[in-house]
Amino acid sequence: MKISIIIPCYNEVSTIEIIIDKIKKIEIDKEIIIVDDFSEDGSKEKIKSDIKNKYSDIIDIYHDRNMGKGAAIRTGISNATGEIIIIQDADLEYDPNDYHKLIRPIKNGYADVVYGSRFIGGSEKRVLYFWHTIGNKFLTILSNMFSNLNLTDMEVCYKAFKSEVIKNIDLKENRFGFEPEVTAKIAKKNIRIYEIGIKYFGRKYSEGKKITWKDGFSAIRCIFKYNFFN
């Protein structure tokens, strides 16, 4: 099965080439789609020169204004041709070596969507912010209450979808609201959802982390909006 790996990128000049190198080493049938969301730190130039010169088969798409992670993911989904779609952040928090675990339930025929989880399994995880962990768990519990799912990590980046599933969902959120929105919408469909433990190498704000408390309040809004009204 061909895997489409969608990488929304905004101001990740120090990591974008490293993550591409890591993905390229994974032995699966894949296409890599980078969607640069109007980066201003040289990421766009790096993709166009260094990365494209090294890997000419990479699909590179550029937004003409900054629209947000959710918008970049939508652009990637619309251009994906694989049977499975994986979301990959442009930083180094998530390990592409986990791809095989993520797609196995789909390839083996018993899942339509697979969520990674930073909170289950025996894989290594960097110790970081206590309140971020509490916030993630709170948002997951709140989402579960209304979606009637029993996820442990709704906000995780690593999600794998059958292409036919995600392409038939009308996604609207432009920023980090993608996570609660897509969760609410797949919960309403008659599909099989699985979860698997993954490695997590989180980073500090001094290392480029972007999500803030404001995005937490936005996630709460999205949980209510898409579970009750969309």
C-alpha cells in the first residue's frame, strides 16, 4: 500500500531537512508532500533548493500567506495519492520509525484510522512540561465525553487514515483545531479506530515549540462545535 506523508511546515528551517532524511530511510512505498505555510525563516528556500536538489521526487506546495496547520493539512490531503495518509510535523518530536506500527492495523485489514499515543506503551518519551500533559489529558477526556471514544491522546500529531476516509471528511479548521475537529467527525462515522503507543521527543519553547494556552481554549471550542453542531 502506498503511504502519503503530509508535512505541514511553518518556520522549521533547522529541522525540515533532518526530518525528510529520516522519512526517506523508512522502507515503505511512500510519497512525501511538504506544504510550506508561508514560512519566513528560510524554510521555503531550503525546501526549494537543498531538499529538492537532494530528493527530486518530493512534492512541495507553498501557501501564498500563512493560513495555519489545519489549512496546510487540507492542502496536503487534497494532493495525496496514497491509500493511507499520515500526518508528520516538520520538527523532530515524532519518530518516522513508528510508521510501520501506525499503518499495521490498516494494512492488516482491521482498522480505518490509527492514532498514535504519547501516553501508552513502553516507547521512550522526553520528560517535559507537567501542565502541558495535564492540558492534553483534559482535552482528550473532554473530547471523549462527547465523541464516546476512549482515546488516550486526542491531540497527538501522528494519525494514520485510510485515504478514502479522510478525503471524505469536510475539514474546516485552519490552525491546531484540526485535532479535535477530525476526532469529532470520524467518531460520527461507522469506522474502526485504533490507538498505538509511539515515541515522543518533545521540545521546549526555546527549541521552537509553537502551541500555546490560546490553542487549548480553541480546542475546547472545537470539541463543543464539532461534536454538537457539525
